[in-house]
Amino acid sequence: MDILEFYGGVKWHEMTDQMIIYNYAAPTAFSAKAFQYYLPAYLIWTLRNSDSPEYASESILLALDPGTSKEMLHAFRKSKFNQLTLAQSEVVLRFLYYFSDHPDLGEFAEAALVNYWIEQGVWSPGR
């Protein structure tokens, strides 16, 4: 249900705060192409609202974490990252490192880093 609103063709940069809050779980159900297209809206919202009580920030961090290889949806979650360009992957890495010290979101960012993004070796702090 969370992705039905996106089939209308809403552009990522036209998404309102309410759309992101209401559709916080949509990125977990997006196809790889939709994930790539709408990811910037969710990242920007989280950067602007990281201390919000809404679940959207936590949800996008969870969507960036494929979990361990033993988890049932690992391959599906990981497949969404294949559409990302090198530059987009670098942005995701920077985003995750930025939130890795956050008091409420840090554990989610760390899990995503450990479960996938660090091994990609695109960027790391200090480079």
C-alpha cells in the first residue's frame, strides 16, 4: 500500500514532508529503480528532521541495511543498491557515517555500514 501513491508519477523533489512521513516504509518495497529515484527525498528529509519523533528517519536507515546474508530478504534488499551510481553510493556512505554517531539513529547507520556499505569501499571518513 505504501508504494501506490508513487505510481502516480510524483517527482522525488516534489515530495512533501507529509508524503515522506506517511509513506515512511515505501523504500523497503520499492523496485531498485524506484529506490534509486526516490532515495534523495528520504535522505534530505532525514538530514533536516533527524530528531523528529516520526519513524521516517529510522525507516530509511533500515532500508539502507540489507541485513546479514542469513536473513530471508537480504538478496532483495541488497539488489536495490545495484542501480546506484558510484556517486550515489558515496552519498549513501557519507550519510551513514554522518548518522553513525547520532544518539537515536546511530545503531541503524552502523548496522547498514557493517552489513553492506563498508565492504563496498567507495568512501570512508578521512579520504
